[in-house]
Amino acid sequence: MTNFVPQMGSNNQGPWNDFENYCRSLASQGKEIYIITGPVGNIGTIAGGRIVVPQYTWKVVLILPNGSNDLQRVTRSTRAFGIVVPNFPPLNSNTPWRQFRVTVDAVENLTGYNFFSAIPINTQAIIERRRDVQ
Ligand code: MN
């Protein structure tokens, strides 16, 4: 499986789903959104040991107004952040997604990935360490 992982119901049907709806609402308001999603960690397996259950699921987003030449339109003010949602109990499915919001830097540290690496390093550093408050 390359595009889905076992997710606890209170994760997938709770803040995870709410955040996906939030991203859809931004898109319908005229934004263009880069979304990177993945699992991290290992809290066990299912299917006879063939499928890992991740400890957390995460997303990283970068939000621009609709347009072209996206890379050239990224500035120090560009909004970028992530969420890291537990995939283990206890997780109340009513927990607002904003409670799991983190910086891009935090997701980079958690996963070892370097997101948005095409953005010039100074701008990348600024937008990746900024705490999103919207
Ligand atoms: Mn980066």
C-alpha cells in the first residue's frame, strides 16, 4: 500500500477529516494548496504483520492565492504549517484540528524530510519556523 495507512477512527473521522475539510474550504475560496501527507512511527502491525500501524499521521500545507509560477510567488509571508495527529488512544474525535497544528520545522524534525526544498533557503527557513495562528 502506498497511499493509505491504518488510521484510528477518532483520528480519520475526527481532526483529520476536519482539517481536510478546512483545506477544501480554502481551495473553494480561491487558494491553491500544496499538501504533503504521511505516516510516522510504528505502534504495531495488522494483516499478519504485513502492514504497519503508524504512531502519528501528519500533513504539511503551503497556501498561495490561485495563480501560476508558484515558486516565484512564495514570500516570507506565505502561510505554511503542519498537523501531527496521534493514531493511538485516547483521542477524542471532537478535538479541533488546530490543537494538533505545528510548524513545518516540527514535521521535518519528526519525519526527516525536507519539505519545500525548492524554495530559497532564507525564505524556507522563515516560513517553516513560523507558528500559524489563523
Ligand atoms: Mn524545508
